[in-house]
Amino acid sequence: MVKKVFARIYIALILVILYAPIVFIAVFSFTEAKSLGNWTGFSLSLYKSLFTGGMQNSSALISAVNNTLLIALIASLIATILGTVAAIGIFNLKGRKKQAIQLLNNIPMINPDIITGVSLFLLFVFLHISQGYLTVILAHVTFCTPYVVLSVLPKLTQMNPNIYEAALDLGATPGQAFRKVLVPVLSPGMISGFILSFTMSLDDFAVTFFTRGTIGLDTLSTFIYADARKGGLTPELKPLMTIIFIIILVVLLALNLKKSKHSDEK
Amino acid sequence: MGKRSSWALPYAIFLVLFVAVPLLLIVLYSFQDASGHFTFANMAKFFTDRDALSTFALSIEVAIENTALCILIGYPVAYILADKSLNRSAVTVVLFILPMWVNALMRTLATAELFTMAGIPLGKGTLLFGMCYDYLPFMIYPIYTTLAKMDRSYADAAADLGASPFTVFRKVTLPLSMPGIASGVLMVFMPTVSTFAISEFLTNNKIKLFGTIIQENINNSMWNYGAALSLIMLIIIGLTSFLGKKEDVEAAGGAV
């Protein structure tokens, strides 16, 4: 019993520390003051100017948000397709080839972002590819796909290979068998791979920083970095972050409550 | 599904082009001067550059301290979360991962601001705290998954055979959770050495870590020296992941 109380207190304490900065941002999004930690009375004006674009560099912030979402969406879609096809291939490979491709697949996961960023930067410089949207998306595909491969591979090992053979024996074309048998079995892995990729791409800073070139392409991370180095943060970032956090909180809690309900019923 | 092995081909080509070749380019650029001639000058520059060497040493020191701190704080969290008698809710686990979805730079800036408000000067102490704050979930999660998968009957058996709770932990639970600790270390140690923005924000640019020097050199078009510094980091990654693997094998061996 004492052990349980201690455990509860410990968990609560760590959670309070983990959430303190987020709560801090959220609280100070409801005041007019420009800088964090400066309270000048309750106000919704930052929310208003976020949505009506009343701030100085509103278009820059909005395009940074759009870029972040668009890059994450495209990169994780490509990564999901590439990674799923690759996982099917790797599953059917044997020996050295399999080991080699799995080793290469692990490298982007072990490498810190800065190494991935610098190495890809050198690649694009070496090949004289001008950097911008395309290079950022390629770079994001590079660090996302390994996670898709690792999410899909276990689904293949768990699958009964006879089902696929049976579909072929019963007259399905390989294409039909792929669509009707393989895809449904693999889809949970593909979905979790996609979600992982999407979140990693959203949160990325270092890789984007090195591969975005000099055309002024900003994602949310690079925007915040540039902003902070200039001195003052764009105050509308506070309400923006608060809104993003609340959306994620609701979605994740809803998903998990549903999941635990399901497992309770089972 | 016999011929499906060829499906790996597009990704194999992709991996060679975007993973293998870029890493080889780091090596190539490290040993070239600005006009493309072979040279050892970049490497020599690092080993004779006081500032770079002391930054490097400081980065390794901070990374070791941060990793240790993450294990000390994170292991009990993972242990409690994985213990069915202490925690039955999957939501608590999600709560520990959730902060990672909020932009890391923004969280770091807010952390730094909190310190300033509390009157704590930004420096090495705040750097360590902030680093630990940023990387703690990466330590908790792998340890949690290993502990959750662990067969509790080993621990029960040890207790039945008369081991004290502490002995059970030291001789059974801890060795069995080594793979989780090893992958946690892998996910915390190198990223700490290489962060650049986070360390700048948390110390108000007073303390530079190795990642910052790499970034400064690349951004100032000193690609060759930047590549050489990256190569040094790559060598360390190779070493730590090799050590991590070895621990993995030993832990697995200990389990059998």
C-alpha cells in the first residue's frame, strides 16, 4: 500500500515537471503581453490575431504551418508506400542481402538528426541539386521509411503464408490476392508506420534545417528557431501551440480510451 | 510469394543513394580541402583546436550526465508503469509520450523562460535539466516495453526461493531489462552530443555543444571541416552502438 502511494506521488511529480512548460505556454497565451512570462490581464487578443492574421509576420507563420503539414503528409505517404513494398521484399529475401538491407535500414534510426541532415546536405551539394521542398521531402522520407519497414515486417511474420497461396489457388490474380489478402493483413502496421512517420516529420528540426536550402522555406521548427535567435518570439505562437496541444491531447486520449475499452471487452 | 523478394529493390536503391552514399560523402569531404584535393588538414585542425576539443569533451560529459540522469529518473517511471499492481491504465503511458508531440524547440524556450522567471541563471545546470526533460521519454519508453514484456514469473520464482526484494531487482529484473536500457542509452546519448538549438536556448548561447560547431561550420560554408567533425561523431556512434549491441547480447545471454 505504501509502495503504491509512493509510486503514485512519483509519477505525478514527473508528470507535473514534464507538463510545466506546456501549461506555461497555454496560460500565457491568454494574455496580451508579447513575451512569455509577462501577464497583463486576461485577453483573447492573441487568438484573434492568430486567426485574423493581424500580426506582423502572419503570412510567414501561416505558410510555415502549411509547409509543416504538407511536408509531413507527403513524406509519410511516400514512406508508407516505399516502406511497405520494401518490407514485403525484405521478408522474402534471405541471407546476406537481407542482412545488408536491414543494416542500412537501421542507420537513419541510429544516426542523430544532425548527421542525417549534414550527410544529405553534402549529397545534394555533391549532385548539384538545388535545395527546397523536394530535398526536404526526400530527406524526411529517408528518416521515416525505416520506421514503416519495422512496423510492417512483424505483420508479415505473423501472417499465415498459406492464405495468400490459397487465394492464388482459388483463381485470384496476384494483384487481387495482394489487394484482398496482403493489404488487410498489413494495414495495421502500415497505419502505425504512417502515424510514426507523420509525427517524426512534424517534429523534425535539424534535418529540415540542413536540407531546405536558401529559398526561404520555413517549417514551424525552423520558423521558431529563426524567431528565437532574432530575439522576440512571435507572440501568436503561444495560442497556436496551445491549440495544437489540445487537438493532440483529445485525439490521443480518445484513441486510447477506445482501445482500452476494446481490450476490456475481450 | 516466391518472387516478391525483388520488391526490396526500389528501397535498396533508395537506401544506397540516400543513406550509404551521403555517409561516404562525409568521409570524402573530411579528407578534402575546399578545392577538392586530398588532405589531412581538417582532421589535424580538430585535434589542434583547443576550443573544438574542449567543446567536444564538454559535450561528451553533458551527454554522459544526461544519460545517467535519464536512467535514474526514467527507470522508476518505467518500472511503475509496467507493474500491473501499481498502474493499470494505458492512458498514463500515453501521458508520458504526449509532450513529445509539442514542438521541442517551443517547449525548450518555455523551459528556459520558466528558469528565468524563477531567478535561476541559465548555465550548465539548466542545460542538464532541460536536456533531461527533452530526452526522458526516449529513455522511459524502451525500458517500459522491455519490462512490460518481461515474464514476471522469474521474479516471483526468485522471491519464492528466498531472495529479498532488492536482490530480486538486482539479480533478475535489472538484468532482464538491460536491452531496454541499452536502446534508451542509444536514443539519448548521441542526440545529446549533437543537439544544437536546444543547448543554445537553454544557456542563452553561453555553452556550445558539439552539434553547434558542426552547424556553424556547415552554415558558414566550411563544409570540409564540418564534414570532418561529423565524421568524428559518426565514429563515436559506431562505438556506442557496438557497445550497446554487446550489452544486448550479454543481457540476452544472462536471461537464458
